[in-house]
Amino acid sequence: MKKQFIVAVTVSAVLGISAFASNASAASGKRLFMTCTACHGKDGKSPIMPAYPKIAGQNKEYVLQQVKDIMSGKRANGQSMAMKGVLVTPTGEPRFSDEDLNVLADYVSKLAP
């Protein structure tokens, strides 16, 4: 059941990602953050599962490093595998540019914790 839930969330996020994955000059951090709300909540502090972290107000560099570690496979567990499916294509190509990730991390860091 939990596995089906993770798959469903991942598929939903992947299907919606094309609307949000554009270069950072065309998309604000808020728009990029919409991809994160499926798991972390619309405010970044009300995740859908207790195991998912509250990310609002986290340090920008910390957020950026966590995302990069998940994308590279350095950080791998049940929750991060679902997130990796949102961040990386099945062939391993990043869905977001470095600029997008910087804009997103900056936005998350400025959310009220």
C-alpha cells in the first residue's frame, strides 16, 4: 500500500512537472516550488507523511545540497527515491537546471518556518 502511494505521488508529480520545469529566468521560485507541494505541503511545513521533512525556512545551501544528493543517488531511501523520480528523468537526465535549483532553494529558505 505504501509503495503504491509513493508510486502514485511520483507519477502525479512527474506528469505535472512539465508545466513547472522551465528555466529560472521564466519561472519564479514560487512556481518551481509547486512541484514540491505534493509531498511537503503548500506551505513547506505540512508534509503529507510524518517521514517527509518540513522544508520551509531551511538554509538555502542545505536545501540545495539535499536536492543534489538525492539527484545523484548519494542520499537514497524510500522518501528520497520518490523525490528523485520528480527531479531526474528515467534515463538519468536532470529535469531542472542548476539555476532552477538555486532559485528553488532560495525560495524555500525564505518561507516562514
